[in-house]
Amino acid sequence: MANISDTIEEFILNAINDDSLSISRNELADFFNVSPSQINYVLSTRFTYARGFVTESRRGGGGYVKILKVTPTKDVYLHNILINELKESIDYPKSLQILDNLVSRSLIDDKTYKVIKSAICPKSLKMPIAYEDEMRAKILRNILTNL
């Protein structure tokens, strides 16, 4: 059975028309009978730039959330990943989101995906988590720079 975050994500994806959606956070929370913070969680984890989305929000009584699907060129996309997503460190799930999006945009093939995934997996980077996340970011930054 899908969890509520998956259900909310699927609903939003199905509701996006013409590559954008504007919706009230409170109405969405009421519709799913969850708190607005649950909607914030879904937006911040499932609708990220690494997954091909930009979100804008306005809080308050007339608040809304606007979700835009972005399709930048390969160079712009990779540059934005390097600037916005790959800071000093990155955890394994977040790095897999980036790789999944690179495959879905046909920027890397499945074979390249598997090679990169095996290079950045926790088994390959057997060290304390803080160092592991830093090393993973360095590896990904180097690979994306060379793409």
C-alpha cells in the first residue's frame, strides 16, 4: 500500500497541466486530511530541482504553492545541479534522485548510472557518514563536471 507522501506526489503529478500547477497548500492538506507540514515535506523532497521541478510558495491566508516543471538544456541542468544540489556533502538517497533524473532526461544511460551508483554507494565509501557524504559529493561533482 502506498504511503500518504506517495499518494500526494502522484496527485500533484497528475494535476500538473502545461508544466505548472498552482494550488492552495491548505486546500491540499484538507483534501488529504493531513497537516500543511506534510504537504511541505512532499514538496521539499519530491519536487526538487534535481527531480526537474521548481517550487514557489506564498504563505499566509491567501497562500499558494506553484510547481513548475523545468526542462533546461543539458549544460544548464548539470550546472544547476553542481551549484544547487552538490554542496560540501550529499547523502546517498539524494544522490540517487539526481542520478535517476539524469537517466530520465537521457543525459546518462543505464550502464553509466550503474557505474556511478556503485562508485558512490555506502559499501564503496566505507567510512564515517560525514566523510562518506563529503566524498560522495566530490565524486559526483567530478563526474558531472566531465559530462
